[in-house]
Amino acid sequence: MSSEVTMASDFPAKISGRTQYVDDLHLPGELYGGIVRSPHPYAKITRVDIREAQQVAGVKAVITGDNVPHHAYGPTVYKDWNILACEKVLFVGDEVVAIAADSRDALRQALDKVVVEYEALEPILNPHAALQPGAAVLHEAVPDNRPVKIEFERGDVDKAFAQAYIVRSGRYTTNRIYHGHLEPIAVIANWDEQDGLTLWAGSHIPYRARETYAAAFGLPEEKVRINVPPIGGSFGAKYVLKVHVIAAALSMRAGAPVRIALDRYEDMLTAHPRVPLEIDIRIAADKDGHFLGKDVVVYGDAGARIYWSPNVLASACTRADSLYQFHNVRAKGNLCYTNNSPTTCMRGFGNAEMLFAVENVIDEIAEGLGMDPAQLRLQNIVHKGDTTIGGYHLDSCELEACIRQVITLSGWARRRDFKKYHGLGMAIGNHVSGYRGIDPRFDGSTAVARLLASGRVEIETGEIDLGQGMSGTYAHIAARVLGIDPSFITVQSGDTGRYPFGIGTLASRSTVMGGNAVKQACERLRNELANWVKQHYGPTAVLTGGGVEVGQEQHALAEVARDFISCHGGDAFSVKETYTPATELPDRTLYGNPSPSYPFAAHVAEVEVDPDTFRVKVIGYWAVHDAGMVLNRPAATGQVVGGVAQGIGWVTMEDFKVSQGQVQNRSLLDYRMPGSSDVPPVTVEFLETEDPNGPFGAKSVGEMAIDPVPGAISNAIAHALGVRGHDLPLAPERLWRIMQEQPQV
Amino acid sequence: MAWYQPQELTEALDMMATREPVIVCGGTDVFVNWLRRKQQFQGRDWLDIHRIQSVREIRRVEDGLLIGAAVNAAEIWQSPICNAIPSLQEAARVVGGWQIQNRASIAGNVANASPAADMMVPLFALGARVVLQSVQGERRIRIEDFVLGPKQTSILKHELITHIHIPETGLFAPQTFLRLDQRGGTDISLVSVAVVAKVDRQASHVNIVVGAASPKPFSVPMAEEMVHKDAASDVMKRVAALYAAHAAPITDVRASADYRRAMVGVLVERGLGKVLLAPQTTTG
């Protein structure tokens, strides 16, 4: 049931509806699981009565906080998770009771019959409230409600600002964004005394999920196995999830497989959105437009538990320091617990959020100096060979060329002649190709390459294809090393019980980390096979793409494979290789070189704003990327176009509207995402040079695609209106209000 | 529970009188979020009217146009007969997405009486009548009297909407429908307006109807009167301001009342400008 994708692509199966997602899978005797959730953002549980629910015909298990284990666990170093709530609920949607029944109707009836009484408490709804003296403590281990505090200064920021000719500053806020995965969260869990716990679940970091779930039940890791069927979109939503744990707890109780599949309402009610950030930023420059310093204070809303918000905050505080030469930088980051649904990573991972602020402030400096914003960027960016102030080693960097090319492609010079309500905006960005700090223990990747009896080559990886084209890219890499057609390669992944360990698909790491492992494994397979054929067929035997040549004699690869198997007791030729990048674990100030390579991009957006309704229409978009050498062009281009589309939604319409901790717009009718008519043709260009650390010179592209988008579109809107919005989304009503507040001319 | 698909209207009316079924045509409203809503329909019979030929036709009649209850949005915007009422066609073109337009019926839009319904707004501006039948006979009622408020109509227990009648006056009159939504397609309106206006020496009528900004589509007769007398652009501004002042919008997850009210003014002015400042063509 694991995902099997060849270079021939997963598209036909997905488009024709043949792909089997979690909800399409069924186990004999499976039960339907459901969850009774808190309607309060913060409350004491005063009574739980499950007796009537237990009486409903078809109900096989009803569990509460009283009959599940209470080990300290969680997917990161912050062990603040539970399985079900006991004394208090911490957010709307917090899980109190779970039920498994043999039909959906029985489940629904039983869920309705559970009685939970609460004593509502005053909720903490934003980071500042969390830090108020006397605020309720949400987790005993963190008495100040601030699990993460980041503070560093490199250089002398106060001195830099004292010497500045121009300083521009502002408070920028980024919002709660729904990942918008087509496939809602779903899981099937099966407990077996002998084999332990097996889950079928969409997770693109299944080995971390295994570690976390084992800890939740006090099981050894080898007693948990996670199968990952094809994932119907994630963008960061499908890492490690409480729903998976609860399904497992129900299965243990019921002694049968339990499936939980959220519908869209529950998926949105309980969604762990993009971490909302409040960013106070100022940037200083001299009179010629050379940056002197950057100073940021960031508050992040973790919600009621820690998912990946600490890493998001860290990216927000650091990444832009390796995009521009600020010379002096300071950051203070505060991550706070609140009674909102826990927030987590989403494509762009704090970097896109900070770049929204940085790129707007840079445009303001350009305005202040009467400079072209593109020129201001050009004279302050990082270059190949730099070690940045944050410690990144830039072994490749085509950022300057990206900016120059996007100037040409977009017709940037037109900008001067635009009338009001017509704008052109630029933003640039950088990202990582894997991040050392995600798992300090290991940040590489392992791959197995195997010559099957059919002559096909099978690649096993611990990384996960979540629809981004990873398997196609690995097939391409393997084919290139082995000199065979990619259609002869099968890429296998998504079963922690069968395939090698992997950190998973996050931090845009799959092409470089997993790709290097695949390349190494295939090189070894090729070299060892070349030696073996000389032993077996004679010293003149030569391995070619299609098989072996011995003088005039030809042996097809399938024949070679079978000969090898015959000589080795039935074992296919198989090698395993691990790639370990030469990265540095960031130090306590987050300084270090955390990734083997850094992609860059320069984007330009063109907008028209309706002068009365303030509807923004993005009418043109140009994206020039340095992703190293491009290995899978359709997928890479698709990543950029998709990132731009997602960014258009983020900036112009998407927003979880939350009142008293409760998501108000929990349907796709009320949470608007862009459709195809909201996305203009996107011109995508890759400036290809080889990065020395990537497989065949490749770098990442997935998150880089969205990083500059909020900055580019918001700068275009500011250019169109002559007024700058600071709070995402810049939806029509918000722009209308900003314009209402302007003094009338 | 049973699902009835009669082919004759009389059969349907008999069922209405005896079994009080839930009337369904496209199902684009009643089946949304079905799993969470199905309990409220427990034990009810269903009457699917879309096999009844007489309610599926669009016909030119002596005193206007007759649109069958089961005619769907796509049929309306594709129908040459409906070219006489382009404002309804414009509304039909933006109802939901294509799949919805292929199912959503005009009578369903009217019977559902959502304040944000698209097709209802031009029907108000065209002076449409709702034709209702029961075993007792037929009655015709002005649409503004039929729709009482959000999800409320004056339909009687055993009645079925069979047709929507568009009177002669609106046919081929200059008209438009404008909608403010949140994205480029498959959306729900924040505010909408339909303008049907013919201002010349012989005959003059002006209907300006605003949707999604009050419990039901509304017009301001005093403001319409101003346009009769003078269609200069500053008059349009004043008319727009009057409409904005008379709107009773709500604040919800899609927009605030303030923004909706301001947009009523914007859309009314745009609608009037489009209809009255465009060169008028006489057809029909």
C-alpha cells in the first residue's frame, strides 16, 4: 500500500481518480473512530459522562483521558502533548473523548450522547496576553508561557542605526493560513499484541511520527510501523498529528482497526495553521543605499501545544540575514503559548513571513532615497563565495543574475509610467535545501538501489513523495547514473517497516539530501556491478546501460540480474548508501551553516487594484530562480507556479477568521482560496549553474517558490495605491479601510 | 422515505397534497453538507420535479416569458429566448461553478430565498411573478411578495412553484447584473445589483435592485424616481448614496456591514452607468 511512483509519473492515476489515498483503504473488521472536542478555548473539565454513549449499539470503544497513558511526549523537544485531555482543555477542538463504532451512524449517535461539562476559563488569545503578569499558565513546565526565546546580535546594531542616513520601520503581521490540502487528515490504526501498532497515515516525516507515537504509548520504536499511502497535498499540514495517536489508542482499546477521516469542517476547525507572526522591524541604510543594520522583534503564536512553531520562529529571525548584507543584525524572538489551535509549519516556514516585512521596508527605503528598488536590492545582496553574517556558506548563488533577468522579463522599467491603481512590485528570497537544526542527530539520507530479476532497478528511500515530484526526480538521478531509461526505475518509499530511515520531506530537503543518497547508491551499484560482470563473464565484460557486452556477445540487464541472483542464493544485487552533508548545527545564537546549498529567486508581480472595491487582480507574474541544475523540469516549474498561486491566495484573500479561539470560516466556501482565474500566466525561468553539493548540481525549489510572493505582491499593491498595507491578507476590505483612513485630497 | 420522479405535473401536485414531500430539483442547496444535515430530513419523502416536461421549458408567451421551475442556470444563459433578459443571464453565469450551473434550478434559487442568491436579484428588477400550483389551482404572486426574508417565502403547504413569469416590460430593456465577490469564479456574492432601466420620451421605467445587503433584495423607489427625471452622472451618485443608506447589510465572515454598505453604492453607480450611459439599442 506504500506509494510506488515511476518516472512515468503519478499524474494519470491521480487525475483519473485511481490513486488510493488513506480514506480509500480498508481493513477487515475496521471501526469508525470519532472525537468529542472542546467547544471552549480554555476550560476546566468538570464532568465527563460516557455511559449513554457506551450503550449505543455498535459502539466498541469509548475512551477518555482517564484510560489512556500519560507519558510526556511530543514531536519536538517540547513534550507538551497528551492523548486526551484530563483536567483542562486548551483550545477549541482539543480532544476529550474518542469513540470507535462499527458504523458511521452508530459513531455519530454515540458522539452526540457523550456529556462533557466545563467551567469556562478566561482564554489567552494572543502572545501579548500570554506574557501579561498573572496570565494563566497553560503548561506547568513553562511558567511564563514562553517556550522559546531567541536573542542574538551580530555586530553593533545601535551604533549602525546611530550612523544611519535613513531608517524605515514598521509593524507587520502575518496571518493564520490553512494549508488547503485537497485530502483532509485521515488515518487507519491497527494494534496487534505481536506486531505492535501499525498506522496508515499521510505523514511526510513518518520516522519522527514513529518515534513520537511510540513515546506516547511507552512502546519501543520497533513496535510502531507507519505506512504512508499517497498524500493528497500537505504543504506542512501532515507531519505528526494527534488524530493518528487517538486512532491508535482506540484500536488498542477496541482490539480492531480504527479509521478516523476528518471531513472538511473538522479538518478546518482543528487545523494547525501557519504560525501567525507579529514583526517589528527596522532597517538602516546610508545615503547611497548601503544597508547598515537590521533589527527585528518577533512574537509568534504557538497555540496550545508545540508542533513546529519554534523552528518557524527561528527561520523568521535568521534567514533574511543571509539574503542581504545587513552588516549588523539583531533579533528578539518570542514564541508564546495561547488558547488557539496549535500552529505549525507551512511552506515558506517563517522565512516568507519575515521577507514580507523585509521586502516592504526595503521598498520604503528606496522610496525615501529616490532609488529604484531593484537597484537598491542589487547593491545589498549576498554573492557566491560569501559566508553570510548568519554563517551560511554560499557555494553557489545566482541571485544577482536572477534580479537582472526578472528586470528584463517583467519590463521593470514600465513601472515609472504606471497610473494609479496599477502596480509593479519586486521581492527576492533565499531558502535552504535541508536544515541541520531540524534533527541535530542526523540530517542526511539513506537510499537502497537494487537490480531486480526483471532488469528493472528499484530505489528505496526514507524520504516521502507528497506530490511534489520527488520520486520522478530520484528516478531521473538513478537513470542518469546507471545510463538507463527512467521508466526502468521504480522508487519505493513510505513504510517505516520496509524502507531505510529518513528524516522526511521538510525544509525543502528531498532533492538534495535524498537525491545525493540515491546518486551515491546508484554509483555504488554501477561500480560493483561492473566489477562483478568482469568476474562472472570474463575480464573483457563491459557494463553498459542496457546490459553487458562481452566481445560480440550481449547480455540484457535482466539476464545479468538473474545470473547474479543465481550466484547469490537468490538475493538480488542490492546496495545501501548514506549521504551525510557537511553542514553545521546552528549554535545557540542560531549561527552556522545549516544546509548544503541555498536556492535564490527574484520575483516581480504586476497588479491592478479596483479603485472602488479594492479587489486586487494579479495580472502578471515573473519568477526567476537559482535552483542549481534543474533535474525534473515539469515538477520544478509546477512548484514555482503552485507557490505563486498559493502566495496570491495568502496575500489577497486567505485568512482563518478566529473569534474567541474558534475558527469562524471552516468551509472552503467561507475560506476563500484562489481559483485558476485568479492566477495570471506565470513566467518561470531557471538560471542553471551547478551547485557543488547537490546531486548533479541541483538545489531545492519547493519553498523558495513562495518565499518572495507576499513581498512582491504587497509591494505591487503599495506601488498601485501609494499606501502600504502591513497586515496580511491585503484583502479588498482591508485595503478599502486603509484608503478610507487616508486624508482626502 | 421514497424518491418520486413523476413525469406529469398533476401527479406531482397529488403527491404534494398527500405526502408533503421535500421538493428537490438540482439538489445544489439541500444536499450540501449532507452528512451533517441528513437527520433533519429523516423519514421525509422526496419529490424530484426535473422529469416533468412542462416545468423544464422556457417559452415566449403573450405577456412575457415563462421559465419552467426546473430550468437550470446553464440553460438560462445558453437560451436564445433568454437573450431578452440579459441581466438574468449574467446572474446565471456566475451561480456557483459550471457543475452547479448545470444542476441549480431557477425555482430552487427562488424557493431557497437566500439573501445572497444571484438569480433572484434580476428577477426582482424584471418584476417577475412566481407561478404556484396546487390541487386547488394556480396563483401568481410578485416575487417581492413571495420572498419574505432569509429562507422564508409565502409558499403554502401543498404548493409547488411551476414557473417564473417575466412580464413584457423587462424584455429587451437595457439591463445588467453586477456582483462583487471574493475571487474570480465559483463564489458567493458580497453584494450584487440588477438594473433594468429604460428612460426615453415614450416610456420610462427604472428598476434598481440590490442583493446580499439586506434580508431580501431591495429597491428604493424614491431613488428610482430620481433617475426617471434625470440620468446625469451626479444624479447617479446621489442615487447610489441613497441605496447605500437604505441597505441593511450584516457583518459575517465574508465582509463587514460597513464595507458591504459602501459597495452597495459602488455597484449601484456602476450598474446605472453601464445601463444608462451605454448607447441604447432598440431590439425586439
